[in-house]
Amino acid sequence: MNSLVEPTLRHTESTFSTAQVLDALHHVLPAHCILHREEDTRPYECDGLSLYRALPPIVVLPETESQVIAVMRECKRLSVPIVARGAGTGLSGGAMPHAQGVLLGLAKFNRIHSVDPVSATAVVEPGVRNLAISEAAAPYGLYYAPDPSSQVACSIGGNVAENSGGVHCLKYGLTVHNVLRVRVVTIDGDVIELGSEAPDAPGLDLLALFIGSEGMLGVVTEITVKLIPKPACAQVVMASFSSVEAAGQAVTNVIAAGIIPAGLEMMDRRATQMVEPFVKAGYDVEAQAILLCESDGTAEEVEHEIQRMEEIFRQAGATRCQVSRDEAERLLFWAGRKNAFPAAGRISPDYYCMDGTIPRRHLARVLGAIEQMEDEFSLRCANVFHAGDGNLHPLILFDSCKPDEVERAEKFGAAILELCVQVGGTLTGEHGVGMEKINQMCVQFSRDELDAFLAVKRAFDPPGLLNPEKVVPTLARCAEYGKMHVHGGELSFPDLARF
Amino acid sequence: MEFVLSELCDQVMTAHAGHKPLFVCGGGSKSFYGNYRPVTPQDGHCRLDMTAYNGIINYQPSELVVTVRAGTSLAVLEAELAEKDQMLAFEPPHFSESATVGGCVAAGLAGPRRMTVGGVRDFVLGARLLDSQGRLLSFGGEVMKNVAGYDVSRLLAGSQGIFGAIVDVSLKVLPKPFEECSLRFEATQHEALDHFARWRSQPLAISATSWTALDDGSSGAQSRAGANVEGIVTVRLSGAPPAIRAAKASVGGEELGVEQAANWWMALREQTHSFFKRNQPLWRVALPPTTPVQDFGLPTLVEWGGGQRWLSGDIDAHAIRAWAQRLGGHATLFRPAGGVIPSDGVFHPLAAGVAAITRRLKQELDPAGLFNPGRMVLEL
């Protein structure tokens, strides 16, 4: 199926048969927590990135921490790989099963243990949905800030694995800024706690290292999150621009004026034209780019800030400016942005979402280069952009029934990611490397740096059984990728400063 | 490669070849912190002096990011940011004019604004590490969102140089608040903690809080920490004018003059307040902020909404650690009496599982045990 990433699942083969592993697991788990018939395990063959599939021979769905511990111990004893999975909404194949491994689903860990308005924290299990935390905290006027677009479905455990962001993360931070403590079962079946409800924990900041580690360092069974007071009021300005450059400059000017907007998103014309018929959010489909810029706080504060934002946009040449009149309209403006992915699915049989992050000053160049690539690969691409933090989501539209289109889409995606790295950015802002971007890791990092990642992995998981063969490419993989990939030792933008 | 940097790499490779431990040094402003041993030429240890490698590499105010060489003076960096009305929001303590950015990140200490904006690691976007083989490894980058590979650069914040020398670092910066104002009123410690808890769940523009005893303990040996000791709550508000007005009405109290307020928060941040000048051992206790008042019979100073409590005086290390741990926190002997490091070190012992991972990380990333031996964990 996949031209660029051929999962190499040959080594780490357990010497034990599936039947033996099943037998061992039946000793430690009730029968209803184990799935092994193909019709039961098939739904787990991929996560939100369905290009990458592997049928797991065994799926376990433990209900208690002691069951997770038992599964880890058995798998370690039998040298069986373990892939943890939350809600399966990930977009990088991070939860793609191992063809000879056990898929450890945490869906049954769905309890909210406590919501404490005095400490402004909640203690939750990893299978709790992101939005469910804010819903539980709402009666106290509190909420959990990171809001990935998939928040109705994605689980907090998956958010920890990916260090998920969302449209409000410029002001309120990523998962790493909003999780205080995690309880983790290690590959040895030991339980450790990282972080603390105190401002810090003794020793190294292992919590910061653990968040975003894509299920490769341990399995989370409990999470303490920080809750913050819900602002009394929020409003959004929608502004149209006649060029991407002008919109980018407007973003720069807002931040230079000392404003940190609660949300700041850009969509290009193809994206608005794609979304508008679907959501009817009132987007200006004639504009080359639109910005959505949100202010939150007290009513007075918002009024003051919205005025300044509007002024700045007009000075930067906005051709239209519209402020949400009420909460319904604010949500409608956002609905278009949050539904960009489904809208892509509506106008194209398939789409491939990229996740590079760039220093914002290179936005116009990068979007210009992507436009050229559309011709080169003969595919269309719509761009939505977390403008405040530089995280770009090009949506490459293709048709998977046409085999050459799949290959072109993947090459197009790889070219975009490498461009992001060249301008001083990164492969992935919030979706993770997973299986999908493992080859491009060879481009962003030197062999020594990749070896340091492997060293970190060994420190947490000496036998290398947790989500193996993802994120950090081996030497052999990089060598192979280097061969088929023409660099010619030349960078596309030799005049760009790189750091 | 720049000459200064290649010299540093050479020094590391020489030390590695000669099996000589290296002590990574910036301005020495925080050399009192951690299990530090003075370096003497006789004991065969070497200093890796980072101060020559200095300067701002890239500052993009509109992208809220600055990349700085480790040896850069912290004061110079903050002055540069101030010119663009920006700041290091975690308000790192300098403790001396010689403080460097590398030392600031490696020590991982934050000031009064920590409770609302986060600590050092929350602002680290990327870093380059000079490792024990003299190689330069780059982690993270200059962008806000980055999940390519493990977040090693945030791990380096507060790692006290045990994995190598931080060579340069990219930090997120924030605009200075449009306005600030500080308020003050009298309250017992118990009342203060109640206020902090109430404010926590409200959208108020509070950026720092403190509680100090009216009598800072310099006059006698009475219990100074009990729930009913009279004291003063000081609160700093930061934000846009309407937010400040709203918070002022909620918090109440008497407004401090601009200079008086600046001096107050600086005295806490830099530990120049008389509380810190008692020539007694200074304990830092990090606790869940909701922890009620604990009476150890020692003068106490509360910061970070109750999350950071300082105790000044002689106290049994086992007792204070057991107490802090029971409450979900930990205790650090921040400034030992006479600067003498106790045999079990100044930091709270690690839980077994965390200690095992810490040991393996050190072995993996610095297998020769070259950098800052013992500084963070005595046996590493």
C-alpha cells in the first residue's frame, strides 16, 4: 500500500506463538478483556491515519491498573511488543498495531476520579475524552485548556502521548503545560509517578520528557490535569486579506503589539472554498486568506482587545473585518476551521494532512513553494494554519483508488515536511512522528541525535518492547531512505538563515 | 565551527580521554545550589567555562522566540528583551550579576510569576547539548509546537548539567504586561492560603502572590509559622487595564507604589529580602498549593499561591522530608548552613522507580560519568 514507509516488522519476533501468549494473558485477565478473533481485532488495525495498517493478533482491554501491570509483565517475559492505544484518533500511525504484538487498548479507563475546584485540578484515567474533562469541570467555572480539533473523540491519554495542542495553545499552552502528574506502568510492571501536584518533583523533569513520547516509554494509567477558570467572555474577529503575505504580516503586527490572542488561525482560499459550502460559516471565499483571531477575558477586556486587533488588521490591509456578535456566531466562525478536515473529505475521496511547523516569517515562501509543488505532483492542496504558533496543516487532496495518486500524495507530503525542516521548522507540531514521518526524522536529525533518542528509549524500556520501530529510525532505515531520496547535497533555499 | 565552541569540544574530548570529571560553569551565581563541590586543581577535576561562548544568536520578537548562547549574561538578555517590551516570563533569579542563560536553564529555577505562567521548562523550545564525546546534539527548535522526537530540550531544564553542557538554547518570550499593580493587606498564613485558593478558581489577572510574617523572625525564637501568626499578603496583578481594574476590586488591599512593588518582587526573586538573610539553613518546600498551614516552629515565607514555602532555621532533614512527602511534595536544602553539603545531599531522595530511570538515563547519555558528578544525585 505504502510506497515510502514499508513497515519493517521482521525482527523482535517473539519465540512464543500467539497461542502461548494468549494462554499467558488468559491467566492474568478475564476472558472478556481479550480479543483475538479476526472479526474482533480488525477494528484496531489502524488509527486515524488509515494508510498504515497491521492486524494485531491480540487486543487486550484491561479494566484496572493491576491488569495493565500483569499484561506488561507477561509481555516482557515472553518478549512480545506492546502498542498502547487511546481513542485511535491519532494522525501519524502512532497507534498502528505491531503485527506480532499485543495491542493494549485503554478505552475502559474512562473514569474521572475527581474534579477539585479548590486546587483547580482533575484526576482522570487515560481513556477519558478530552472534552469530557471540560464538561465535568464546567459546573465550577473551570475547563481544561488544550483543545485539539478532535476533542470530542480523542482521549487524554493519547493527548499525553502526542503532546497535543489545539487552536488555543499559543495563549494556554500544549499538553505539556497543562498536565501536572502522570502515573505510569513501566515495561517491568512497576508503577511510577512523574510530576507532582506540587509545582515540581525532585530530580529530573521526567514528566516533560514523557509527554509527547508516543507510547514508547510507558503506559499511563492516571493523569492529573490543571484546570483554568473559564473566561467570562470570548469574541473572534474574522478578517479577509488579498494575499497570504498580508495576512501573515497582520499576524506579526498583532503579536508585535504585545497581544497574545486566545486563538489565531489562518485559512487559505482553497480551504475557505472547501469549508464554506459545508459549514456555511460566512467565510469570505474571495479573499486569498482569512484570519480568525480570538480574544477572551472579562467583557471589558475583550472589547478593548478586539478593538486593537481590528485596528491592526485594517492597518495591515484587511479587505473585510467582522466581529462575532454573540456566542453562536463565534462558534460558527470556529466551526468552519474545526471542520476543515471533514470538509476536505467531502470534496475529495481522500486527503492527507501534514503537520509541519515553521518560523512564521517564512510563511509566504513556504505557501508559495507548496503552490509550485501542486503543479509538480499534479495534486491540489488546501492550507489551514495555526498562525499564532507556526503550525501548518496542508491538506493534500487525492484519490486512493488511483495508485499513482497515493504515491504522489506521499511524496508531496514528504517534500512539504522537508521544506519545513529546511526553513528552520520541524516535521511535526502536534500529530507526532508515529509510523508516518519516521523517514523524515533522518532529515531533521543527525545520526548522533537519533542515537540519543534511542538511548532515552532504552533508559525507560530496556528490552525495547513498547511501541517498537516507531518515531526513531534505525541506521539501516535512514541509509535506505537516503538512497532513494535525492538530496544532491543541495538545499532548496540556500539563502535562508537556519538555526 | 566557531573557535570558542571548538575549544569547548576539545576540552570535553581531552577530559573524556583522561577520565577527568568536568564541572560545567557559567557565571557561578548558583554554585551554592545542589551538591556542589568546589573545584581545585589538585583533585584532578576540570572546569568547563561556558562564559566565553556568549551572545544572542537570533531574536524574533514577533515570533516570541530568542536563541542565545549559554554564556550570555542573563541581565544582558533581559535588557535586550525589555527593549522590545518582552521578557522571560518565568522571572529567573540571577543571584549575582554574573548569572548566565545556560546556568539559568540548567538550574531550572523560576521566580514569582511561576505560578501563573509556568517554569523554565515551559519556555524551553530547543537546546544544543555538548555531550561527553564532544559532539553537539540539537533537540527541539525555534518553534512553539514541536513533537519530532522526545522532548530532550525540556529535560535539560533543571538537569544541572549532568548530561552535558547546554551550548545554546531557544526560549519562548512573552510581551511585558500592559500594566502591573501590587496590592497588600494583613492576614494570617491560614487566611492567606484561603485567599489564594479562592482566587485560583476565578479568572483574575494575578501574576504573583506572597505571604510573609509581620515579624520575619529576626527578633526571637518563638514559633513563627503557626496558622495564626500575623502577616502580610502581597499580590501582583498583570494585564490590560480593564483586567487590572476588575482584579483590584476582587482582591482588595492597599496599592503599593511602583518602585515599592518592583522592589518587593525583586527581593523575593533574588532572595535579598531579610527573611533570606538570617544566616540559617534555608529549606525550599514544594507542596500542592492547597496544603494547609504546617507549623514547624520556623519562620516561613509562602510564594506561588502556597506551592512554594520557604523555611529558615535548623530542622531535622528526615522529618521535613517525610512531612513534605506525606503531603505530596518534596523538600530541598536550598542553602545549607555554612555552605556545607550534608552527606545525604541537599535534594529530596528519588522514589525507587524514578531513581532507576534517572540512573539509566545518566548512563546512556553520559556513560563515562564525565559531567557534574554528584551535583544532582550523589551517586551519579
